[in-house]
Amino acid sequence: MLRFGQPDTLRGVALQIDPNTFEHNFYRVLTGVVVPRPIAFVSTISTDGVVNLAPYSFFNAVASDPPTIVFSSSRRAGSKAKDTLTNVEETGEFVVNVVVDDIAEAMNKTAAEFPVEVNEFEIAGLSEAPSVKVKAPRVAESPVNMECRLKQVVDLGADPEHGHGLVIGEVIYMHIRDDLIDGHRINHQLLKPTGRLAGSMYCRTADSFEMVRPVYEG
């Protein structure tokens, strides 16, 4: 349901939306306002040794000790189970490769729902690089790779079979191109991470500015 709220002196009349009764696709509203989102380019390997590579923009870092990241995947795409989520749950491992402008188009090629036997590295023209602590390969062309061990998958949605799985993983090893880091600082002008917007829209994040966090001295 969408209805008009009370007039706001700063913004005019505000629209009010109840996600549970919204007649249209609330996903489009949600992903249009939570922007830009980082992209987890997740590489996994099945118990049968089949490699998979897929992008996820419901993704973020949520803790530093232990270093923890999360991404969310639907459980199914039509009648097909999502390969990434299946592989993560069965092996307990995955790699998150950071998407940057140089590989954005290659990343997009992997977003289709390919048959389980297809290796998306080959579809995208990307190279597999061996990981150190997990079996899944890294994307060699990505400047940052995070090898992760699964901590937990949280089911989201009333129907676990057709809902989402929130993957919580601990970063157990990281690979980063040496020119990108100075001490503990990352040079984002060199990293050039790609941001996800809504629909088919993406953004470049090289235009940055600094604001120093205030300190209360009372």
C-alpha cells in the first residue's frame, strides 16, 4: 500500500509505503534507496569440484574482531537452486572478490542463471587463482580477495525453500594488491570499487571526500 502522508515543510508531501501491502515490487524501491552498495563477487566450488562465480550486492562488512562479512542470496532462481548458496552450505567455504571498474563488465556477464555445470570464470573471461586456506579459487583480476569460512546461514522469509539465506562468514585470509595499501589505509583512488545502484545502474566511487569524525570533549 502506498499513501500520502502529512505535508513536510522541507520536502513537500511524503509518500508512505507498507512493504507488506505494496502493490508493486518493493525490491525496486529498497534497492533504489540503499545505494551505492558494494558488490561481493563470490567464488565457490561444489563438492563435485565444479567452480561457480556470481555477484551479490546485498553485501557488507559487519565486524572486525573476528573480521566478518555478510551477503544475502535467494535460495532459488525459478526452479533452480542457487549454486553459490548450495556450495557455501555444503563446503563451508567461499571467496569474496572485490569488484572494481576494470572487471565490472566481466562481473555482469556472470549474473545470468547458468546451468550448474557451467564455469562462470570462462563465461566472463576471468582467470582462476589458487587460494591459500580454502578450496574455492580467487578471481586473479580482482585486486582484493577475501578467503572466508562459513559461520552461519540465517534463513530469511516465511518459506525457507523460497526465501533468502544470509551468509555470515569470517575472513580467514586476504590477498590485496600491494600498491593499494599503506599501513592500514586503502587508496580508494587506485582501488576504484564499483557501486551497485538500482535496476541496471552502477556507479564509480572515485569521487570521494573526507570528513573527520568529531570527538566529544565534555
